[in-house]
Amino acid sequence: MLTQILKIDENSLKLAENIILGGGVVAFPTETVYGLGASALDGAAVNSVFEIKGRPNDNPLIAHVHKDYDITRLVDGVPQYARLLAEAFLPGPLTMVFHSKGVVCKEVSCGLDTLAIRVPSHEGAQRLLKYLDIPIAAPSANISKHVSPVTSQHVYSDLNGKIPLILDGGKCSGGIESTVLDCTGEIPVVLRSGLVTQDMIAQVAGGCDVYVMKEGERVRSPGMKYKHYSPSCRTLMFDSGETGQAVKAYLQIENAGETPYILCENKVAKSIKVKNVLNLGETESEMAANLYQKLREGEQLADVIIAVAPEKRDGIMTGVMNRLTKACGKIIK
Ligand code: AMP
Ligand code: MG
């Protein structure tokens, strides 16, 4: 199959519509990462998303809708706090889980009686969703367990030949996947951290918990149990105070004739005297936006990526650290 990459315009939107209404899939940009979209009303099309990605079929997808879409067509029992959150943060990188009305096909939620809904703010995503005016089921447009894509080229390198069309909307500005929030209870519960943080949610909703899986419990957000975001090269991870250790490991790897790269925040990058550095940047949002780009650059260049954990861990950095440890393994003690 030939994979086209097209800028978003009337022609490419028409083509995307034909593909999706014909049961096919199309990659499209969002403000977080690129998505791989199929009609959420078409079980066979949704199944093919799982097949193309090699995604386990118990890891549910998010239904994407445009900003004027009435979500009560799809879900029941939207609590007042969710309405306030929608006003404050949507369109944007916040996915909310509600009781499903069963309008979208069961394949989207992998048989769960809930449905995750997201309203992306990316202009290209909005145009596509508006053009189709149906819910689009979409996970990230990468091969399962690989690093999520933040450019159309990343999508192409994973899915070339497997999908007919990639809509190109430039580099994703957010860089990590949306916050997933369970809105089926009295107060909202963060199932996956992201750019809309627990504090931001609590301020609007009056409270917000974070889900921690307990021993023996059935996981509430099935995606959390899977290894994710792994670059194709080897990785090591050191704590933020352990730059010396990271440089030591770098020199050992170099002496063994291999190519190491250190992945770190800007202030560490400036302080170390090694040649190969993947600089995540200075601010929290820069680090989120650059993380996957740098991991993908790293896997092309390095035999081993040596990550040094950023110092800050709260707010947006909760999500960044979550992705970084899933990519590079636990901090070496
Ligand atoms: P991805 O599409 O790779 O960004 O992953 C979507 C995330 O949303 C995964 O972590 C899923 O487990 C989570 N998710 C999707 N639908 C639901 C749902 N109905 N209930 C709980 N989590 C969900
Ligand atoms: Mg994903």
C-alpha cells in the first residue's frame, strides 16, 4: 500500500473522509501526538487499528469528537464537575471517561461499559472531525510499544505501507499523550497523567484523586499495565543528582566502542562535557514537547541512550517522568 503524506486542505480532507467512511484508517495530527483514526461506529475498522499497531485487544481507544459535538449522544451521566472541566480545558489535552450509551461499537472500549472521549484543540484535528462529524476512535499512530509520534515523519517511519494517508499538521506542540480522567465517580480520578495536571483539575472540579493500582485489582485503565514508548536502542536511566554517574557510564560505553547519547534537561546539558547530548530543553512544557522527538532522534543515533531524570517531578513533569521511565526503565540506584 502506498502511504501518502498530505497537508490538510479540502482535497486531503475529502480523501480522508472517503477512506474512513470506507472502513479504512487515517493518521492525523493532534496537539499531543499523532493519532491513527477509524470510524468509532465501524467495528471492523476499529479492529484494523489494533491489527495495524499490534496493539493488545484489551487496551481501549479514545473517541475523538469536534468541539461542537454533543457528547451526550455517546455517553450517560455526565457529572457537573465534568461540565466545568470541559468549559475550562476543552478543546485540549484532557480525555474524560464516562458511562457509554453503547452508540459507538464495542471494539472501541474493548468491551468495557465506559467510553473515553477527547476533544483535541489542534486546528487540523478539529477540521477533520468537523468534516466527518462522527466520533473517530484513535490511539497514537505508532507501532504498539514504540515511542509515540509527534511528526508526520515519525508516523511514516512506523506505518509506511500499512496505511493509505497521513494528514500532516506539523510538529505536535504538547508532546505527551492526553491526561485520562475517570469521570464516572463522585470526584474525578486521573488514570494517566498529562498536560492537564491533577492540581489544574482539582481547582476546577473541587477535588481530584490519582489512581494507584492495588495488588490483585483489575486495572482501571488497561493501557497502564503495558510497557510503552520504548526506543529501539538500549537505555539507562539515572536520577537527577547523578550526572557524574551518567557521564561515567557514557565514557565506559564509548571506551567499549559504542555510541552513547545523554538525554537530559538543558541545565545538565550545559554542565557536562560530552559530545553526544539530546537536550530536552529548559521549561516543563519544552521538555514535554521534546521528549518523544529526542527519544526518536536518539534511537537513530545511539547504541545506548543514557537518560538523566529532570529535577522537577510535579505538575506536567509527573507525566513527563511517567513516559521517561516507561521508555528508559527505572532509575539505577
Ligand atoms: P492511547 O490511545 O495509546 O493514548 O491510550 C489510550 C489510553 O486511554 C489508554 O491508557 C487506555 O487504557 C485509556 N482508556 C481508553 N478508554 C478507556 C476507558 N473506557 N476506561 C479507562 N481507560 C481508558
Ligand atoms: Mg499510545
